[in-house]
Amino acid sequence: MDRIALRGGKPLFGEIPVSGAKNAALPLMAAAILTDEPLTLLNAPALADVATMGALLGGLGVEVWRDRVVGQLSLRASAIESCVAPYDVVRKMRASILVLGPLLAREHKAQVSLPGGCAIGARPVDLHLKGLEALGAQLDLREGYVFAEAPGGLKGARIVSPVVSVGATENLLMAAVLAKGETVLENAAREPEIVDLAECLRAMGARIEGEGSSTIRIQGVERLRGANHRVLPDRIEMGSYMLAPAVAGGSVEILGARRDLVGALIERMEAAGVSIEDSPRGLRVSRKPGERLRAVDIETAPFPGFPTDLQAQMMALLTMAEGESRIEETIFENRFMHAPELTRMGARIEVHGGSALVKGVERLKGAPVMATDLRASIGLILAGLAAEGETIVSRVYHLDRGYERLEAKLSACGAEIRRLRDQPTTAARAAVA
């Protein structure tokens, strides 16, 4: 497996562009199932998860082609040739469950494997399934698959979610646009990716109101058309790169960054002593090298609260802040797996259930560490940017699921970072020969 090697202690100066949002692109790709006309996504990121979703859709009969030069992804589901999303593809990525709602909406049937992905918590699909049942779907779980049917088509309903779920909101939103009558989603997720999906669906002819609030209303239509849609910037990549100069010191302009997408992060970073200023092309993040940061407390929450997907990166920053910081993780029950790896680098962290107490140290020291999930990977890399000596992060295949050209973007600002590609063994080379 590939590894990332860093030699820390160098401040960062320059600019880093933000790619299109992975968490927006995946449901947008699934939305292509809803029409037989082309859907073109501009600013689509070139990531492993996007490729996985493309492979899944291709197996259903969706044509998928990419223009890497302009970052354009085009999809056309002229005909759905299969309604089966197999385990071999779905196990790689939890977002694969997002094809369930569109398949039921268009074909009135689906067979979708229960999903896989990062091991950061259960993240059950119960909310997806209960919502689809409310829309009239008949469901059966067996042999690791969801078997779903809606013989007469889906019908509008009022669905009140007991907890906020981004994935369930996306799935039900896509299912409801072709359902008969009105659907009301109560306690819906408010994330920017939900708004982006609704805007794309509306461009395709859907009738949607209230996205960005906790109540979304959908009036079902008979059919959708094709559309062109620009994927919004990735707020998690944005926040990760904003934290890079905050951790390492220096001044970096984050191109395409928007305050409205990362307001909770900015508030906590500024409280810690990081300078964040608006720039003509985004946001400029600065910290004088050697200037000590202040401890702050954070609590993860659904948007517009502090994102759980930036918790590991923020923890890397707080390991070097003066004082004690408390981090409360309220979204996923198993998302402090990066803490033991940070302690290998000299961090002082105590984890108790969903709470972590971070006692700041003056400096971290490079060490071999292992990434356990996508966001832990970038958290360890950020820590390595500031650590004395060399840090080697293993199991970085997670990174390619969510960060496009990470080494190039950081090295362009002065980071000493490189990818170590494992060489095949003699036996493996002989087998290939």
C-alpha cells in the first residue's frame, strides 16, 4: 500500500485551489438515473469515490464519460439495463446506497447491497428504508441486500426523521421528485450539499421548496429532463487546507473558499488565534511561524454546526495549542481512532467515549503512523506538516477517496511531502511475468 512521507517544520506560503465537493458530486451522479437525458456536472472532482460511483452506475446501464481537462463529468441513463447494485462495488463506499431512491422512482424496483466504507461508526440505513416505505415502497432485507419494489410507483407522504441524516435526506429527495403528489421531509438535513442537489434537480424540472431548512416540500412530476450543473466547492477539502497553514504556520490563499460553507470552522479557528481574511479569490489563512495558538472547545453537529468531517483535522491543530481543549463528537461513535496515532507523535490526548481532552504541547515529533479512515488520514498529514523530523502515514488509500492531487497542492506551498509507492515483491514480479 502507498504511504505519505512528510518532513515538517516548514511554513506554507502560496495558494491552494479547492476542488468540487465529493459529497455533492456523488448524489448528483445518482440523480442521473432519474432522466433519460444527459446530465453534465461541471467542476466534478477526480476521486476514487467518484470513479466507484461511476462504475456502479455503469453497471446499471448509465453511460459515464469524463473530460479531465475541464473537470466535466457527463452521464446519460437512456435506459436502465439492471436494477442491481452488487456487493463488490457497493462495499467500497457507503454513498452507493444513494442509487436506491432514484431506481425506485424511475424503475419501481431495486436490489441494492448494504453499503461499506470507512469504519467510523454504524451509520445504519434505517432512515433511508423507513422513509422509502412511507413513500409506498415494499422492502425486504435478506442475504445482505435491500430488495425494494413499488409496483404502482411511489406516492407522496409526510416523513418526519427522528434524527438528521444527510444521506437519507438525499435519497428521499431524489425518490420524491417522481412520486405522485406532495412529499414533505421534516427534520431534513440542511447541509450545502442538499441545497446543491435540490438546485440541480430543479434545473432538471423538479418542483422543490425549502432546501437549506429543516422542512423540504417536493411536488412530484411525471418526468425530468437533462441539465448542466456546477458542483459546489468541497467545504471539507476547503477546511482541511485552511487548517494547513494554521498548523504549519505561514500564509496561504484558499482559492474558491467561502465563509458561508465553513462558518463554524472559521469561528473556532479565529478563537484559537488564526487570521482569516477575505481575498479576491477566496480566503487567506495566516499564522506567524512559532506563534502559539490558544486552546478552544468544539462540538460536532449537523450543518451549520462544526462538521464531524473536520474534527480530526482540528484535533491536529489543537494538539499544539496552549491549554486544554475539549472535543465532543456527537455524530459518529467511533471517530477518535486518529487520537492514538497523534499520541505517537507526542500529542497528549485522553479519550472517554464521545469526548476527547487535548492537552497542548509545544511541538510534535515525526513518527510512523497509520490512517484509519479518510479524515483521519488528512488529520495525520496536517500534524506531520508541523512535526519535527519525518512522519510516514501508511494506509493512505483512504486519501484518494476524498482529496484530489493532495501532494501537489501542498508541495506547491513549500511542504516537503511525497508519496512512497510500495514496490512489488520478487514473488509478485515473477507471478506477473
